Amino acid sequence: MDGQQKLSALILGFFIFLGFAVLGYQLGKSAVDIKEYERTVSVKGLSERDYPADVVIWPIQFSQANNDLEKLYESLESTTAKISAFLQGRGIKISEITLSTPVITDKSAQQWGNTERAEFRYTALQTVTVYSGNLDVVRTVMGELSELGKQGIVFSGGNYETRTEYLFTRLNEIKPQMVEEATKKAREVAEKFAQDSESRLGKIKRASQGQFSIQPRDKNNPHIKKIRVVSTVEYYLSD
């Protein structure tokens, strides 16, 4: 009886060992299969295009001075009317012209700076802003503004407040095409990598779209915008 029990225990132990061996083999094979399946390549695709801006913001700032505050305001109104009439006469709509509140400086009230008596007590800065979608007309008028300068209007410039801005507002219209182009270029790179590594390109594991950037094409053509986006795509590889 004891011998039979020992034999049964031996047989049971053998089958238990065999079961663990088979399980270990299967787990090891699965780990290898998963590792092979997880072979991936991550690539980037760029889409870059040039588009003309579709909105221009053109601040026209001028300055005036006077010792009489009332006369200074009258002069500002007169000059503003001249500028507005000039713009409208060259094709800019009145709805595209806005006026800011003039900035008046009383030099006699300043507690700092040169203590010498200024020639004019009051100085003023006034801004007339053109906001338009007709860039061709506005850019033409920009080159003719000197005609008003010949009439004694002193224009200010060279600072941030008077910088002309060009905007591109149609990004949503071109997004789908550019994302498609970036993804296509990313796949081309991935396929070349797979070919060089003697692999086959599989499905997409993950993909991410970068931020769209809108910048002037160059410093001499701020009205032409360079739009770009980079898509990052990770593909599975197989032998």
C-alpha cells in the first residue's frame, strides 16, 4: 500500500511539473509575440503653406500741439475729418474707419522732466484705425498717405501702437487639408523606414496633431502668412 501511494505521488508530481513547464512555455511565447507586436516607429509629417492675410488693421496716428485746449480739440476734429475723407475718397468704407479717444498731455502739470518752459502747453495724440478685409485697397492707400503729410499733418510711427497688423482668419477652412497632408507625409516617411529595415508597416498605434502656427512669410511681406502644422504618428511594424 505504501509503495502504491509513493507511485501515485510520483506520477502526480510529474504531471504537476509538466503542467508548469507547458504554462511557462506558453507564457514565454506570448511574451515574445507581444514584444514583436510592439515594434513601432514614430515619425513626423509637416504641412506648410503660404496664404495671403484676409484682414488688415492699420492704425494712423498723428500728433498736434497748442496752448489753448479748446483750439487743440477743434484742430484734432478738423484733422480727423481730413484723414477720414481722404480714406473714403480712395475706396475705404466709413464702416471700416474708427476713431480713438485722443491722448492729451498737459506739460505744465508734469512734475518731472525738463524744467524749461515748453513752447506748447498741450500736446495730443489721435489714432484713426482702418479695419478692413480689402487688403489691396488699403495697401495702396498706405503708399499715398504722404499726400496728407504735405498738408501739415504730423504722423507718428515706429512704435508698437502704430504697427500695422495682418490677420489670417480662415484657419478652420484649411485645417482638414493640411492635417491630411501632414499625415500622408508622415506615412511616407514611415514606409521608407519600414522598407529600409525590411519590415512591413502596420496600423497606427497613436497619433497627435501639433499646434497650427501662423507667421509672416518674411519681414518684407507681413501680409503673406506661412501656415504650418506637424503631425506625429506612431505605426506598428511587423516582419
